[in-house]
Amino acid sequence: MSTGTRLARWLVPVVLLVAWLGIGGTLGPYAGKLGEVATNDQSAFLPQNAESTQVIDAQRTFHQEETLPAIVVWTADGAARGDGIDQAQQAGATRALASLKGASGLAGPAPPAVLSKDGQALQGVVPLRPDLGEDLEATLEQVRKAADQVPGAEVRVAGPAASQADLSDAFGGIDGLLLGVALITVLVILLLVYRSLLLPLVIILGAVFALGLACGIVYVLADHDVVRVDGQVQGILSILVIGAATDYALLLTARFREELAVSRDRTAAMRSALRRSLGPIVASGATVALGLLALLLSDLTNNRALGPVGAIGIACAVLSTLTFLPAALVLLGRVAYWPAKPKSASEKSAGQGVWTRIASLVDRAPRKVWACTLVGLLVCTAFAPTLQSKGVPLDEIFVNDAPSVAAQKTLAKHFPGGSGNPAVVIADADRVEQVTAAAARTEGVSSAAAVTASGRPGTGQQEAAKQGVDKQDAAADVLVVDGRVRIDATLEDAADSDAAKDTVARLRAAVHAVNGADGLVGGYTAQQYDTQQTAEDDRLLIVPVVLAIILVVLIGLLRSLLMPVLLVATVALNFLATLGVSALVFQHVLGFSGTDSSVPLYGFVFLVALGVDYNIFLMSRVREESLRHGAREGVLRGLTATGGVITSAGVVLAATFAALGIIPLAFLVQIAFIVAFGVLLDTLVVRSLLVPALVRDIGPTAWWPGALSRTGRDGVR
């Protein structure tokens, strides 16, 4: 070998390593800076074409913009003894609310405090601007200080504003915490599984570099409003990149270790390992990235936000695996695996390890194996329809004791469910009486009144009659802007309840039935209802698109039609079984009454796209071995060779997603469980038993119409 050739063999890895060190040093800090360009304003993620979104746009034509209500609740210190609120306290609460007039962050004046029917509590609704962002907590602190001036009363702040502040607090500082927990978890697992001191550090370093590159790109794009980032997307990106980069790295390092056992030339060994691993790694990355990009078809902005951000993360994970990792391993050689010694695939097959025994079981009784596992999965699947995905009530959004949750419970105890958070109706001014009457008659509506020129709800037609106010006088004070009026309808049930959402559906039917009113119904409950309906529509559209993407990728990789269909079917079955188990755990163990409407779709995209990765790793190796040794021997050799590394990858991915559970939000806890449990179920049952047993039982026909389908079970054409 010439000196120039020898120099080039070392120069390329060194250059790649230096380049990645530069990337890590320059972009690494951005992994902790995404919070600077993230928004947790939930109104920014509403369905684009929903009726409630149109109401927000229509409200901007009024002097009162769309607001984020903070609901102040005062209870008497002696409420437990039956002492009620006195007149002095009610007057003090009204003065406290009036003192906030002109304060920064408020969207308008707060109406006087209202006494509950039981006389035990006061309520004041403070309308805040929905675009406060980081200033929300400071504004709420102003509200609390003013409210604390009422003597002898305990103060709590509830409503969407308080919930959003707690949400921002839950995401505060998650960058470093979540990343640290995920990396420590991965390091411990890799040390236990591979018993190598250096290899886990190299793999983690590659994952960190990939995350730094992804965060740097996303930061720039978000800063220029090309993509949108919120706390959920921010947390998922970290977990996704760390998990995927580790998975791909484990596949390549396992193949390199096999090649080192039969070749003393580390460069040649890496060249061979890359050639054999490139297809599965790229195909796996493509399935996940394209599956995530399918979220761009969603009408929910937060779903669309995750699509390109997640795809960028996966692309960076693949890039790091195919450039940084080979360079590091070539420079380290066998030292990377110390103190373990590399073993070839034939040495693994000749051993008596657990995967040799599992392969032997699959070979002896394939039909019994797949039948038993199929029955077990179908039993789990039977519970999938019991998973309620109609949204999470405000008092279940947080899994810890968030202040807004306690306040919400106090509010619900003393006031009508929809107090301070009315449904907002926009209609033509010349139909205000008819629309108000139709809204007031709707089942589930406590009262309805048009907003007056003062910016507050008027007495309404029914209340005007009761109070002896002339209807024409009441109507004359109604605020009219561009021929449109706003009517606030207070609901009887809690604004986040299923009953309130049903009331919104009835209210819309009643308002739409008024001829010439051109009525629209929005507000917090309507937004939740529209989000739920849109999420259901998204699932009907995106699920088949993702399955089609995966099917096309598998057909291109495996050069077969029947095998890809079989793999997609097993991955879909694994997802349904996971939903069934999740329904039982959420309802009977964790105490959730339901899941966020986006949870099933997120779970599907992650679990199906990531789950098919392991089938790609397995079946690409099975195909390779089958071309050499026949269909029957190919299944056994492929299972034995990849069993350990794929199971390790599954455990690592499950553990990294489980790290999302440290964020005290029901949505992320639910996603963490679905993906972690689903990946383990797929790794330990579907990929290890069901798929190999089915392929072994079907024989070469499973590869129809590819060349392997015309080969005998033992490789004879």
C-alpha cells in the first residue's frame, strides 16, 4: 500500500471527526436554547379552518380582543366552619379588580366580583392578552397581589391563563434536565449490555452531536418563523434524536464488530459494515422522517410543527451515524469494544446463547409460536376501543399538584361550570335578539347576553324583561362593529367537560338555524371541541398515508410485495395492542379519564414508524442470509445475528421515550407510556417471535414475487 493511500485512509476519518467536533462545539449549545424561540400559547395551535378560529379573527374587529381569562377565586378563611363572604370582602374584591385597570397585560377592565350562590366564594374574571408569552407570569403576579388586598379571604387563580402559566412552568428548564436523564439512561443501558467502557461514550457523543446539529437548524428556522416550536415539540425532538441516533449506531457498531472478527484491516471492515448497513439505516430513517412529514397534512398547527422538526432530527441522526461514527470507529478499531472481543456472525450462530435458543424454538414449532403470540396480541387489541381520546380536563392536564388545578376545583365547587369562560357567539347585528334567544334556549346554556358598548355582557333579553328594562333600551346599548355583534353564552357545565362540548355542538346548531344571522360559535370550549374533531379527521387521513409510505419503503428495500404487507400488518397490530394496554393502564392505574385528542396520532406515527425500524433491521439481514443459505436457514441466522443488538436498541429507545415522563404533563406521560411499552412489545414479542415464526412457516413464498420466492426452503431453486 502506497504512502499516499495509507495517508488518505487516516485523513478522511480525522477530517470527519474534526468537522463533527466543530459542529458540536458551535451548535451544541442550541440544544439548551430552543426555549428562546418556543411558544406555549395554545391559541397559536388551533385548527386553521375551524369555526372557533374564525371567531378569534372576528373578535379582532371589536374593541375587545380575544382574551385569556384569569379567574380569581376568593374563599373566606372560615369557610370550613361555614363562615361566608361578607359585604366588606365583596366590596374589597371589586376594588381590587378595579385597581388593575390600565395594568400592562390586561385586554380590558375586569367586571365587579360576583358572589357565589352558596355565599362562600367570590369570583372575578380578569381578561388578559393572549400574546403575553414570557410576561404572563408577571401579569398573573400583579393580579395575585391586587387580589391579596381582600382581608380574611384566601385567593386562588384559575382559568386558561393560570393553566397556561403552569404549562410554561412545567416546560421551564426541560432542555438540560430531559437531555441529562435520557443520556444517563442510555449510558447505563449500554454499559450493562455491551460491557465496554469506550463504545457507549462514542455512541452517546454521536447522538449529542446529532442533537446539537438538529437544534441549531431548528433554532434558525424557528427564529425566522419557518417552523414553529412549543414545549412538547422541544421535548420530543431531544428524545427522538437521542433514541434514533443510538438505534442506528447500535446497528452499525454490531456489524463493524462482526467484520472486525474476520478482518484485521479496520478500514476494510468499516467499508464492509457500511455497505451492509447503509440500506437498512437509510430505509429506517426514511420511514420515520416521511412518517413525521405526513403530519404536515394535519389541520392542527402543533401536529404540523412536529413534522418538519422531527424529520430534521432524524436526518441529523442518520448523518451522524454514517459519518461521525464510522470515523471514530476506524480510528479506534478493536479498542472501541474493549474489554469485549469481537465475534463473527458464524461464531454467534454456533453458540448456545438466548437468541440461538429462540431461533431453535421458532424453527421447531413456528405455527405454535405465531399462533400463541397472535392470540395474546388480539386479546390486548380488544381493549383498544375503550381508550377515550376526547381531551383531558383542566384538572388532569398536570400530573402533579399545579396551583391552577387546585384553583379550578375550588371554582367548580362554588360556581356554575362555565363561569368566566363563556362560549362566544358572533352574529349579524340585525339578528341579535333572535340569536340571543336561540342561545339562551339551548340545553346546557345557563345564560346568554350580547356584549355592550362598555365591553361587558349586557342583561340579555330575558334578564331585561325580568328587571323591567325595555328590550329596545337593552338592545340599543349593544356594541355593533361592522354590522356584527358578540354574544357571550355561559355554559352550565365546566368549560373543559364533555358535557360542555356537547352543549357547544347544540349551540352551533341553534345559532346556525337563525336565518340571516351568519352566526359563529367560538370560545375555549369550542376550541377544544374543534381540536378534538380535527384530530379525529387527521387520524382518518394521516394513518393510511403513513402506512402507505412505510409500505413503499419496505417494497424498495426488500424487493418483495408480500413481505412488506406482512410487516406493516404486524406493526399495525402491535400499535392496536399497545392502545388496548394503554387504555387499561390510563384508566385503572394512572387515573386518567381520557387522553389528549392528539395522543393516538402521535403514538401511531412514533410507534409504527419506529417499530418498523426493527423489522427493517431484522428482515434485511434475513434476506441477506437467505440469499446465501436459503429461506429457512436465513430466518434462523438473521434472528440469531440481530436479536441482541435489536433488543438492546429497543430497550434504549423505550427508556429514552420513558424519560418524557419527568415532565409533569398528562399528554407527555401518555405519549411516553405508549411509545415505551409499544417499542418493548414490538421488540420482545412481535419482532422476536411473531414475524420470524410467520416467515419460517410461510417459507420462500413470503418473499413473493422476488427472487427468494423461487428458492427452496434450503436455498435450492
